[in-house]
Amino acid sequence: MEQGELKPPVGAKHRRKRVGRGDGSGHGTYSGRGCKGQKSRSGGGVRLGFEGGQLALIKRLPRKRGFVNIFRTEYNVVNVGKLKMFAPDAEVTPEELLKARLIKSVRQPVKILGDGEIDRPLVVRANKFSTTAQKKIVAAGGRVEGI
């Protein structure tokens, strides 16, 4: 098969509809827009979700609407209980957490949360700590350092 012999599959190509070219074309007079009315005018039509003045669905269902904060900071979350895997007196940094597969990437900031127990002193470096996590790390003889 040569490059010049290639053809698109049947039905993949369509001719452009030429409207307003006389009644014999089948698309004359009203050009497929029907008779008068808002939808027949140029620039006519209604916006998305408009229901002819009836209270729109999106307004009738308030629980479906919401707010998404586009400036929200997404954190890598690690619980204190997961830090048991590190040796006593070890330095726990985001890079170490990545090696241990406790976080997926170092691009997002790391937050340590207080779920679980810790039984060894560790030096934990992270962007944020919950109050309970801070208390548990210090109670175990460790240190908390913000990045």
C-alpha cells in the first residue's frame, strides 16, 4: 500500500452544510433555523442552564452547589504512628519520608498529624505539625523543627 492510496473510512468525512443558498438546496429561506423566535436570530439562544425564567435546577438544589478554594494548599499527610519505622534518634525529613514511601512526592509540603503512638525519640522536620503530633513527638524525647 502506497501513501497516495490511503483513504479515510467510509462515513468519516462530511461535506460542509451550505445554508441560505436557495430553496432547491433544501437549506434555503430559513436556513435550518425554523421560523421566528429567539433561536432563529443571529446571536440568539439562551445561556447554559437557563430554563425560560423558571427557577433553574442549580438554584433549586442548593446542596449541589459549592465553593472550591483554588488557593488551597494540599499537604502530604503522615501520621505519628507511621514514624515508628525510623531508628531512634534518626532525622526524619521529607526526603527520608519519600524513601520510606510514606509520601508520594516532595513537591507538596508535609504535615505531621497526631494519629497513632510513637515510642522513640526522633528529630522530625516538616512544614506543619498538628498540636497533638507535636506533643507526642516531644513526649517521646524527640524534637520538632519547621521547614
